[in-house]
Amino acid sequence: MTTALSTVRPSRGRRLRRTIAAVLLGTTVLTGPALTGLAASNAQGTAASPAVTMVQDTPSTFADLAARVSPAVVNIAATQEAKPERVQRMPGLPAFPPGSPFEEFFRRFQDQGQPGGQQGGQNAPDDDEDGAPRGGPRGKSGALGSGFIIDPAGFVVTNNHVIDGASEITVTLQDGTALPATLVGRDAKTDIALLKVKSEKPLPAVDWADSAKTRVGDWVMAVGNPFGLGGTVTKGIVSARGRDIHSGPYDDYFQLDAAINRGNSGGPTFDLSGRVIGINTAIYSPNGGSVGIGFAIPSNLAKDVVAQLKENGKVERGWLGVKIQEVTPEIADSVGLPTAKGALVAEVTPDSPAARAGLRQGDVVLSYGGQPVETLRDLTRRVAETKAGDTIDLKVLHQGREKTVAVHIDRLADTTQVAAADTGKDGAATGEAVKGLKLAPLDQAARKRLGVDESVKGVVVTGLSPKAETPIRPGDVILRVGDETVKTPADVSRKVAEAEKAGQKAVLVLISRQGNETFVALKLGHA
């Protein structure tokens, strides 16, 4: 059954209401001949409305660009060996062992009965989350994605999650030629993978753009393989830069409004010159489809990773050796910063580059290699991009004074984390109250109850007053208040009083929570 497409024109009343609304908003509605006439009048020197700004470089078509770059965009099919699993079922339905002739029937029945499930019919898609057709051989699962050729010799870039765990990878060119691919290398932290195919003739390839020059509002064109349909082109603009979607420590995504769907993963986004400004990687979607919020890895990050994969088969990153945390407004006030910026050093790894350079807990890193550090991600990305063996100048705030230290960067081991946030479980007890914190000495009973090592010295938080507003929790051990270590509740009370007398709105407190050290800002005033 097919459905005829028809063009629906708004009624005269609707057009009038739309025009009125636009005028009330201080804008001008231009369509068809009206736009052409305005351009002509401008060319003749006729004064135009100051509210209208003509955009000279708006493309009238993307056809030439699509024809030029599409041959270098490929489809990628990855086959993984799947472990047999018992089919999930709706409440009240029987479960069948893997391979049962009833399993597939009830799986389809279940899909049809669930919200968003299949409704049957010849045209109903039957895809898994990666856009791969279901119904393949038992014991195997497939994923369809996109990629692009960056070298006529057959090097292909895609997302790591498209080929992760694959036993077989097939790259299909625009002309339908299917080529087996081998994995050159992959980097899970940035979700980038590099493949290699063999061809009897040079393959069409595309070049990287300089993503640092990409601006919010620039036109872009995405090419990929949504839902396994084959080469598909969509257009849009760059909606935002520097997005953190919490997928990894080096998040720095472009946000795009070009339609990106399942199967677009690993495909390229082009600028108007036909160069790749990003790799389409993720979408924000409440229903699995595109809602105009897609995310692409910027080309400057991607091309460095790809170059290392091509040369070494893996990515090497720099290592500083600190655990860092965000500088909140309260923490900024407690350390004397006028604004909440930088990266707070919560812990220094022994015998690390940071330790050898003299960095200490409580220091705030303000710049790295002459570039300002505004957030945690600024520091983690720049350290990661530094080659092992390089010496970098860091500007830090140490006990209220700025200073510059030279750090000799080491290589990041595969199992080392650049930064982490830690949380712990609450405890419960009573003790002396200081600013809403019920405190007690860290005696042997408290150590045993909380599992605190003998090497930890400080004051245990046994509870909170009902009105206390603080990030500190029962069970935390206070190690330091301001620039002084504390051993008794009286030490904590004295340091808090000194901070209040000095006019501080908050005081920086170093705590140990389940063996992990982190800084928090304790607000001063009434509690």
C-alpha cells in the first residue's frame, strides 16, 4: 500500500496571521519573488529595511557538493558473535529457550504490543538499535553504520562503537562494491576507529577541515547510511560548539541540527568546501529518531587520533598525575578566585609529573601551556594532546598566590584515569557540632565501622543538623580545613572561626570519602 504525497498550502487567513506574528516580533517575512525583488532593489541602490540583513553565501543547492563528496562515504556492516540469551518477555508470557521455534514468534508479538514497537505490515522496519536488520543467522548479530575514506590507499574512518567486538567488517562503496576490511586501530575514549580495505584502483577520498575555524551558524552537510537505506544527504547548521554529553573524558562535540539517525554513526559532516569538519557520533532523542540535535566529533580532535592509529595502531596520551574537580562558585570564593574557573587539584599521584613539579592538593590550575583553563575538560584534553616528554608551563593558584611551574609530561598508561568523581555511602552517629556538622575524633571504633585505613588522619563526620546545607556527608573524614590539617573537632572549629573572622563566605575543606580524597566548600554563616 502506498500513500500519495500532496502539497498542502496554508489558507490565506493562516498566511495573514503568520505575517502579523512576524511583524509583531520585529521581523520581515520574505518568500519567493519578494526576496528576489529585494535583492534587485538593493543592487539598484534602493534603501531596504534596516531590520533585513542579506546573507550572500547561502547556498541555493547542495547538489554539487553532494555529488563531489558522496563517493568517499561508505556503508559499514559489522558482524559480531552473539551469545545466546533468553528472550525478554512481557509479564504473563512464557519464556522459551534460545533457538526454540516459538522464540522468534513471541519476540515479534512482544515488539508489536509494546509502545513504539512494530505494528506489522510489509513496510514496517525490523531493525535493532544500530540499524541492523534482524533475522540473521543464529549466534551472530550485525550493526550497520557509516564511514568515509581519507586516503586513496583505502583507509576508512568510522566510530569505534560501530565495529566494537566485530568478527567481520565489510565496507560497501557508493557503486555497490563490497570490500572486506581489517581493523588498523581503535580508540574507545574518543569513539574513533580506523579500517583498511584493499582495492585494485585508488579510491575517492576526502580531506579534513580545520574545525577551529568552524563557527556557530555555519552551514554543514551530513552524509551517511541511516537505517541501512544507503547513501543519504541532510543539511543544517552548527548549533553549538564544545558540547559535553558525558560519553568520555575528552568530550568536545559539535551540536548539529542536520537530521542524523541510526546508521549515521561514523559518517562525515562536511563544510561548504567539501572538507570533513566532524564525525557524526550521537543524537539526543526521546524516541530513537532525529529531533534535530546531533553531535559530531570535531575534525581537529579526530585527525590527530586517526594519524596515531594509522602510524601506531593505538593512541598515546600525556599524563599529568592529578585528580581534579570543578571549581564551583563556593570553592572559588573560598580560595580567593573572583570567578569560578580552573581545575582544582583534589589529589596528586605520588611520583607523578605533577608531584615532581611541586603541585599540591588545593592548587587551582589556571592555564596550561599558555592557554587558559576554564573547565575540567580544558585541562584533560590539553594534557591528553601533549606528547610524552614535552615540558609544559602551568599557572596555578597556590595558597592565594599565582605561580608558574614547569611540568615534564609522561605517557598515560592504558589503565590510568585522568580525573574521576567519587561518592560514598552515608554513615550515622552523633558528635560535636560545627556549622551543622556533627564531628568526632577518628578513633578505632570509627575506623572499624567506616572501614577507614590507619594512614588516614582527621576528624569523622558522624551526622548533620536538620538545617545543614553542605556537600559533606556523614561518614566523611575531614583531613584539612583551609591550608591546615586537622586532628580534632576543636581544630575544625578553630579554622572555621578564623575563616569567618577573615570575612570569607566559604572555606575549602579536604575530605576522604571511602578512601577517595576530594575538596568541598563549606559555607560559612549561620547553621
